[in-house]
Amino acid sequence: MSLDPSRMAPMANAIRALSMDAVQAANSGHPGMPMGMADVATVLWSKYLKFDPSAPNWADRDRFVLSAGHGSMLIYSLLHLSGYAKPTIDDIRNFRQLGYPCAGHPENFLLDGVECTTGPLGQGVAMAVGMAIAERQLNAHFGDDLVSHRTWAIAGDGCLMEGINHEAIGLAGHLKLGQLIVLWDDNNITIDGQADLSTSEDVRTRHTSAGWHVVSCDGHDIADISRAIEEAMADDRPSLVACKTIIGKGAPNKQGTSATHGAPLGPDEIAAARETLGWDHEPFVVPEDIMADWQTTGHRGVEAHSEWKSRLESSDKQDEFKARMGNVGDAAGRAIEDHIRGLAAEPQKVATRKASEMALGPLTEALPQMIGGSADLTGSNNTKTPSTLPFSADDYSGRYLYYGIREFGMAAAMNGMALHGGVVPYGGTFLIFSDYCRNAIRLSALQEVGAIYVMTHDSIGLGEDGPTHQPVEQVMSLRLVPNLNVYRPCDTIETAECWTLALQTPNTPSILALSRQGLPQMRGQDDGEWTSVTNRSAKGAYRLKGADAERKVVLVATGSEVHLGAEVASELEAQGIGADVVSMPCTELFDAQDAAYRSDLLPADTLKVSIEAGASFGWERYTGLDGLNIGIDRFGASAPAGDLFKKFGFTADAIVPQIVNKLNG
Amino acid sequence: MSLDPSRMAPMANAIRALSMDAVQAANSGHPGMPMGMADVATVLWSKYLKFDPSAPNWADRDRFVLSAGHGSMLIYSLLHLSGYAKPTIDDIRNFRQLGYPCAGHPENFLLDGVECTTGPLGQGVAMAVGMAIAERQLNAHFGDDLVSHRTWAIAGDGCLMEGINHEAIGLAGHLKLGQLIVLWDDNNITIDGQADLSTSEDVRTRHTSAGWHVVSCDGHDIADISRAIEEAMADDRPSLVACKTIIGKGAPNKQGTSATHGAPLGPDEIAAARETLGWDHEPFVVPEDIMADWQTTGHRGVEAHSEWKSRLESSDKQDEFKARMGNVGDAAGRAIEDHIRGLAAEPQKVATRKASEMALGPLTEALPQMIGGSADLTGSNNTKTPSTLPFSADDYSGRYLYYGIREFGMAAAMNGMALHGGVVPYGGTFLIFSDYCRNAIRLSALQEVGAIYVMTHDSIGLGEDGPTHQPVEQVMSLRLVPNLNVYRPCDTIETAECWTLALQTPNTPSILALSRQGLPQMRGQDDGEWTSVTNRSAKGAYRLKGADAERKVVLVATGSEVHLGAEVASELEAQGIGADVVSMPCTELFDAQDAAYRSDLLPADTLKVSIEAGASFGWERYTGLDGLNIGIDRFGASAPAGDLFKKFGFTADAIVPQIVNKLNG
């Protein structure tokens, strides 16, 4: 099966030629990295990577992550050359053009074989950590026969310099993820120039201090690359393979400089590179013999895939395995029914973070896919359940990750786990620290994965910890992220409903914004026969209570302010002013309803009042400019929650007169 | 001057007593850290820290940063005991209560001596790095006589585990900031339990691999602490002093466990601790002799301060030094006049990132306080000018930082520099990576410092790099942060105006959201005599062009969409439909105008249309529900900018018919 090493140099040059030509055609892009890492990638794909181009989503394939995503032409070249259906050569000719899948940075939703969307530096490695976690977790249950693959990542200096790298390698080293191998493109070049303009770090020692195995090689010497990769594969720690490379290798005048990093080489340098590489073929033409060599690289994987299928078919865990790889939405709806019906019968006043824990009980019991965790706030986020035992280096069968104080690393790992498949990750931190992992949340949304963020302590209601810890703008600002559902439930039942919805959107991530403080149960009367079909949160907003007197006001509230809305309504009714109370746990779902539903809930001719203990900017969408927006447009303060709600005007006494004035004015 | 070491134990116990009693009184807080680090802090303040309690803002004081901000009772105790006017014992009794300065986490705007707001983990150390940078930069110019002080930080396991720590120590090590000393509270406890639940890292080796000096000590042995600190002071690298401590030291049954971390000890354990510590005083009572010892700790600093004042008075740089410590707003306004008047005479079509560079030319030439930098995107952010030479370990006189691929570390360092005083930091990255440093931007706002973020590539207009790099929600989401001005200028002149405004708000940070692509100059006609007083951007929005025909429409646009707004207006006018064009470079400043100005610009009875290539959510504030919001509520795509603007409907051809329909409908 193995290729003659001497045939790998032209194979690598095919990557170089496609990369420089595609970047030139697009007149933008990054040729330096693909040209520098062409040899390493060729060795990896030819000799070690387990993949089947005809079945790119085979569950037991190796995962390959191009963490240095700006070098996207590397992976497009690899996928094309090794026989994936896409990208075609026409796709590559149209690199970075509208309607074609070869985007500036690799997008998992555009091409099979692109395991994750990369480009935001550092996150690829962190997602690879998550993939390696998922692999070990499934392996612990299904065994080597069904689950045993490696995760590979190519990372540049930028990936290693980003803070998230510290979190990612710390977690991987602690968990002894020996199936994870990071190939470092050690070229000493960043955009601003030589890397030593901004760093003096000993990268190798930093990795060993985090529990990693480190091996170095000449990234342009086929045999040396093989030796290093084999050493990495043999070690039971996660490995860093430091590949000494020359950025833009092959471009005789520009190689080794930042000039090759992020701009086309230009026609003259490309001509010179063709000369240097001995590549006399037209742009986008790969000779048949080289193409044929590339097509053999997938053969090992095709064979392995076939053997795996036989093992799966004869396995007594076949059905379970297939079920594990499927969606959990329906099962989630069934698993939560008794819990909600129980709450309908016996209402409970608890914080919604506690309500979340209560919902997680039956959900994690019924759904083995669910893997929880917290960034060192387990007891505060209420994320651990009896079904989720610790996942550790000593026991990969666990379903609970102590992520440590690593919010960004956690979120990116969750993305990797979700992308891997077979697991549904949820993880907790304080809502304020969504700021720390915000771009990973964005990548959940962009990559269309159903990661679930349990974000507690969601307003000034957390009290004494003060403004550094009190979200003011976070709820609203997260609502702005496309394809992200932000839930802010008001009580035990809404919390359970929102959990169910979060599990029912495998292609949309969810944020659960939950209170620290106890909240009265607002729901229950009509929930004795609750099913997924009656899930009132599913429309994003609903009329919790209709006006008794003639309706003059609609109060729209979320989360911990819904019970306040009900108090305000009740005082208004006492004055003969009819008021609806609308609970709006998810604006995104509400916005997706038809106009009739929306205008029935928020009629044009009625005073609409929003109540949310956060930024008021945005609420005009629901109240219009002639409504009232009760919000907080400054930082919070440190004091007991009750004092703060009073100070910031979140009491019926403070709100009712404003409404009455407005009605009279 | 030196205290007898044997007298330090009771001094440290005073910290322990105040901390456990205050947390108990508040019924919330973190006693473990102050009790664990009491000995280290006592040694530091008694023997090494240079401070003058009667002049807390003395420019040449040492800076003390409590990075582990949850242990806030440590700094409140230190400030109170050592003779600062605040906090009083009554303030401490009212720890975490409304209206008192002893907040749950230390807030720089509530107490002198609190150099920065901490609590969001990791950022304290990163701000300390910025302070140490500012100190060296000023030292290079003003010499040891006027500027020579250390920066100290106390950090916990959490601070070191956060990703930002990697960025901060990498930068500090690279820049050889020998005046920076981090005291690590090495207690092996995090909230979830033993630190080794989530980490196996060799912290010491990681620091040495980043170019740090590391020394260890027994954090409860006065002599050993002194030895370690003195070794750290003698080394010319930044130092990590690993202080082996017992969390909650003194609480006999709970010390050494996470039970002391974030909850009151309870009356019984407090009684037991009093016994153990030999502390038989009432809560909040510190005996006179111990108080007297504490009051002597500031004497060294008072003396040093007096000597420093003499040196300043006899220095030929006295005036320059005082000017350097002052505000730059007026000078900025004058420095930019000729530039803007020149643009009025000779309009230029350039990207606003280039316009920013053009404005930075005269500004950085006139204002030595300005220190620029970029997170490895110097050529893309256009942040470097001829006046800003590199700041490096070899030359601290430079004014330009190659921050490396460390957005979060950069932003936090900028906060530290701004808090230090004498420098005005600005730093660049792509706007999308505001996500990476978002909480540091929030801390700029919360801490009321005038850091300036140069955030380029501000929309789909960046083109081919695709959705990972195209901000959609970032501009709007940053507008939600309290006390943060987000500027999105439309051309060369607005960019210069916004730069001036950013420099004129020393207590409010600014974001400059700038285009990658070239934009026509919209302004100039009335700017031939431009001064700060005529700065039209100062009101946040203004009528760029009034309607010719009877006004039916007001187009409100920002940044790269303003010229599109003008095109739309012109096509509407061609159909006899009068249309104003309002440029709104800063919504925050516009919202602060009086109702008359706002309604004059956005009259109630006219169709209002917002045009911004980003999230539309929020624009209802300016258009009402019966307006039109032209925005992007999905992720972008990879393609040339022109193709994308067309695809997403940002052309006059796409917008004009929508307006006409709306007017007719």
C-alpha cells in the first residue's frame, strides 16, 4: 500500500501549484502556509490519516482539523487530490468566489471532509481537543472495534500564541488524550514579520509542561516527517510535532518571508516557483500520474472502512451505536414529560439554574449522548447530575467534564464534541463569561452545531458579586448572533421546556440564561398533560395571562422579570387597567412566527411595556417607540439582589406609575 | 524602618479577622484567599511596596493589582490598615452593601489604591503587564528620577489557568519586564475542588519557557517570603513568586479546602479560627498596637514620595512630566485641524482604516502620550505611523507594540497602560476579534478608561475572508456595552473627527469600526475652517444632506453605507421623492442629545430607513416599527465585496423599490 517516498515530492508540489494558482486567480488568500506544509500534509494523508473519500462522514474516520484555516487551499487541495467528490477543479478555480464551496476559510457546512470551520485562530486545536474527548468517550463505551481513531490538527504560530491554546493544551494534557496529534507549522513567520518580533516563547517546553509529548522534524524531509509522526503515534500523551518549515516553500524569492503569508505571489514569482519546483503544467492541471498517486492515498481508509462496517454489522451494539449517532430531540421531549407534569401538580419556587438541574436529571438519565461540564462552577451552574460521572484520564466512560477555569477552551471543545458526533455537549459558566468564549459560541452558530450553553447568574439578580459579574448587555447581545437561540426562562416549567427545545435543534446552538435567585413558578395550570406538542416556549413568546379588565397594556417580560410583570399586571388590574402578561423566553423563535401570531400577542393599538433586567436597546422591536422599556443601561452594583432590583427600578411600585402616566399622557 | 518579623504574624491575622468577619456580615464573599495570602501581603506591604497612603495617586508609586479579585477583602483590609482614608471600618462592616465602596470585587472607581477592577479572572495579571509597559516607556523618557516603580500582582490558580494568562506572560517575557512581579497564591484549590481535578500543568516551567524568572516560597513563612521577593526584585526578568499557601489559613476545620473559597465560614468556624489565631478581639476591632504597626508600613513610601517631589521640582522635565500626565483632548483637536482642512480642499477616496492612519499621523506626532500597536495586523489595521517606533526589550522608548496574536492580552494591557497614566493606548485588530477581547473592552468601560480600539474590516465589505471574519452582529452588540462609544465613520473626515472625539473622552473607551474597502469622501464642503467646535460627529448623528424635493424619507446610515444612502437619496429625488441623508457615526452620542435635536433629525411623520451592513435588531430605535431596516441577519459569505453587497441587497437598485413600495403601501 505504501507509496515510494520519492513520489511524494511531486504530490506535495501539486498542493503548492494548486494553492499558488488559486490564490492568484482569486487575487486574495494565503499561499505561504499550504506551500510550507505541503510535504507534511502529503506524508500525513498518504501514510497515516484514516479516511475514505467515498464516505466522508464515516463515524470512525480520523478527524483532520486545519486549525490554521487561512491556509485553506491546503485542505481544498488535499480533498480534491485524494478523491473526494468535492471540491472539483472548477471549485478550486473559483476559490473565494460567490456560490462556490472553496471559501476563504474552510467551512464545515460547505464541504465534506472539512471537519470544522477554522480561521479564528486557536480554535481549531481547541475543537480538535473536543473531538478527541468525544472519541475516547465513545471508545470507552463501544470499544476499539467500533470507535478508535485519531484527531490531527495543523496549527500555525498564531494558533499557539492565542490564549485559547493554553486552555486547550492544558485540558488535553490533563486528560491524556493520546489520540490527539498537533502538527505545528514552525515557520517563525507571522503577518507582522518574524515571529520573534512578538514572542520569545519556548513552545516545546510549554507543551511538555502541560503534559504533552513533543517531537521535532524537518518539515521538508519526507522520512523525517514520517519518523516524527510515528513517534507521536506511539506515545500515549497528546503530541506536538514541531515541523520546521519554510513558509511559501518553492517560491524562490519570497519563501521564508511574511510576503508569502497573506497575498498572491504575483505572476513573476509564480513563474519562478514553477521553475524551482520543476512544475511545468498549466494552472489547475495536475498530471495523471501524480493524480493517480494521490488517489491511492484513500485506499487504506476504504479498506479500513469496509472492515469496520463488517465489525459494526456483527456487533451486538450495532443498534445502540446507530442510535447514539442520531438526534435526541424526540427522546428529549418524552424524557421531560413526567418532570413537567409533576411540576404542574406541585409547583416549586427555585432559581432557574436549579430548575435546569432538575430538568437535567431525567434528560441525562434518558440520553446517554449528553455530556455535561462546567468551567469550574459546577455547584453554581448546577450542571452535574447523578447520571453524569466524571470524565477523566482514568475513566473515559464518564459524562461530566471538569473543564477548569477555561471558558473559551470549554466552548471550543464543546464545538469539537458536537462536530464529532455521538455526543451532545452542554457546559456551564456565568453568563458574564460568555464574553470570554463569545467567538466559540459564534462558531457553534456558524458551524450549525447544537451545543448548549448553561449560563447562570444572568442579571443584577446575582447580587453582591457586583458589576464585573452582572450581565447587563450579554442577553441582548447574544440575541444578535445569527442562528443562536437565547433562552431566558422564567420558572421551573419554562426552563424544562427550553431545555427540550435546545435538544431539538441539532443545527442551532442554544444559550440558557438562568437566574441565581429563586423565582416563583408561574406556569402549571395548563400543564398537567404536558407534551412536546404543548410546549408553550416553542413559539418564543406566549400570553401567560390575559387581561381581566379591558386591555390597555401588554407587559412583555423574560426570565426573572416575568413574575414582576405579573405583579405589575395585578396592580394595574386593581386600578381597572387591563393588562396582558406575555412571557418571551426566546426572541428568535418569536421572530420566526407568522405576523398574525405576533400581532395577536403584541397588538398595534395597545401600550407595550418590556421588562428585562438588561440593556433596553432592541426592545423597541417589540414595544415600538411609543412603548415603555424597563431595562438597565448602565453597569450594575454590588449589593444584595433585592436592594439592586429596587435601586434599578425593578419593582411594581416603580413601574406601575410609569405605565399609568404613559396611558394618561 | 523595618518591622520586626515577629510582629507581622498578628498584622496578618488582622487581615484574616477582618476578612472572615466582613464576609460573615455580608453573608457572601470569599474568605479563603485573603486568609491564605495574608502573610504574603503583609510582608509585601510592610517591606517592599512603595506607596503613600496620603497620596494614593502619586505617579511614581508601585502598582498593586489583586488579580484574584474575588479575594477583595484582602485589599480592603490592606488599604484600611495601612492608613488610606478609605475604606473606613464602617465601609468594611458594610462589605458588599449598596452605597458602600467595598464591593464584591474591587472597583478602581470606588476606592483609591484599587489600581484596577478585577474579578474576571486572568485580566488583573494582563493589566499589570500593561502597567509595567507604561512604566518602562515613561522611564525611558523621564529617567529613574521621575519614573521607577514596580508592578505587583497577586494571582490565583484561576488567573493562571485562563487563556489570557498565556498571552500576558508571553508578552511580558518577550519584553523582559523585570519590574513586574506576580505573587501566585499556590493553594491547589479551585471552586470545583482540588485544582488537580482539572489541571496537571507545571506552572513554573511554563513561566520559565515564557522567559520568566520563577522562585518559590512557603507563603506562611515571613523570612522565606522575604527571601523569595528579594530574589524576584534582583532578577531582570519578570518574576513569578510561587507562594505555597493554605487557603483559608487559620480556619482550623475548613482551611485547605474549597469550602473556604466562596462562602462565609459560619459563626462556629469563625469562633474556632479566633481561637486558632489567638485573636480575641470583637469583629471589626483591630487593637491599637497592631494598627500602629500597620500604620508604619506607609512610612517608607511617604519618605520616598517626598524625595520624588523634590526631584520633580528640580527636574528640567517637570513641566513636560506634568503635561504628560494630563489629558490630551484639547491638543488632539488642534492637532487634527490642518489635516481635516486639507481633506476639505482635496477630498480622498480611501478605506476608513487608511483614513485612520492618515489621522494618526498628525495625532501621534503631536501627542507623545499615544502608544499604538496591533495584534499582528499592523499592515491591515494601519496603526503604525512614522512617530511610533517599536517598543521592545531593547528599546523601551518606542511607542508601538507588536502585541503578537494576542487580542485579549492586548486589550487588557491597554487597560493597564491607560490606568497607569501618562500614556494613551490604542490598539488594532479585526473587528470580528472584538469577540476575543470583549470582556477587556467591557472592563475599559467599567473602569472608565479611554482606551481606543482600532477595529478594521468591519463588515461583509472585507470580502473574500468569509463569514468567520465578517462582523455581522459586532457593531450593534458593542453599542450595548455601557460607557463605550462605538464609532463607525463614513469617510476621511468623519474618521478624523471620531479619532478626535475618542481622544476627548478620557473616561470612556472608544471603538473605531473601520472599513477594509475604499469609500468616497462624503464631507468637506463646510469643513474648510474645521475646528473641534465644528466637529459634526460630536452629536453622534447629523444631517449630511437635506432633501431637495418635499421630504418623504430620512435615510440613516453609518460607515461604509453612508455613500449608499446618498445614492439611494439621489435616486429617490430623481423620482421626486425628497430624502434626507443622516450620517450616524455614533449612536451613543446621538442618544445623549436632547429630544429636539433627535426629533429634528428623525421626525416622527417621515419614513425612516436605516442602512447598515450588520444586524438590524436595534435599528427600530431610530426608525420605529413602521420604518425600513436594511441590514444583515445571517452570516456572510466568501466572495469579493462587490458581489456580497449585491447578494445581501446593499445596492440602490435593491433598496429604492422597497422604499417606494413602503411609501405607496
